[in-house]
Amino acid sequence: QLLKKRDAKVIPHLSQYAPVWIIDEKIIAEDEAVQFNVVFMHNLYGWVNRRYRYDGFNDVLYHKGQTVMDEADVVAITEKDPYINATVANIPNAYGG
């Protein structure tokens, strides 16, 4: 249930960066929260690893920071199925945040 609520909040936001991979996910049951990291190709920064925390009680998504990744580190991740698939990349119009 918590992951479904998270997906409903996250997918519309992250779809602009598709394809997107989840590489780490931790459910924090006592806070009704999920902390997770996603990897995607950002139009300004290249490959990034971005951390989010979804607060299920308040239905709020928090951006917790990001780091730039080397392309060599991304190869193994991108061989797996993405969390969000890209149908058409719209990178020129993507939100820069």
C-alpha cells in the first residue's frame, strides 16, 4: 500500500527523466515512509544518483540530494529493467531541478 502511494506521487515527477532506475529502497514502517535512490540521465548534470524520501502519512515527496555518477558505474544498473520506461525522451524541455 505504501509503495503504491509512493509510486502515484513519484512517477509523474520522475517521468520527465525516464528511463529511471531504483537502486536502493528502504521502508521505514514506524514513520510510514520510504527512502529510495534513483539513477537517471539528467539533461544538465549527466548520470545522477538522487535520493528521495516519501512520507506516506502526509503524502509528501522530499528530495534529499543527488550525486553525479561515472558512466562506468551506471552500466550494470542500466542493464536491468527500469522503474520508469522512456517512450520518447523530451530532454530539451525537462525540468532542470
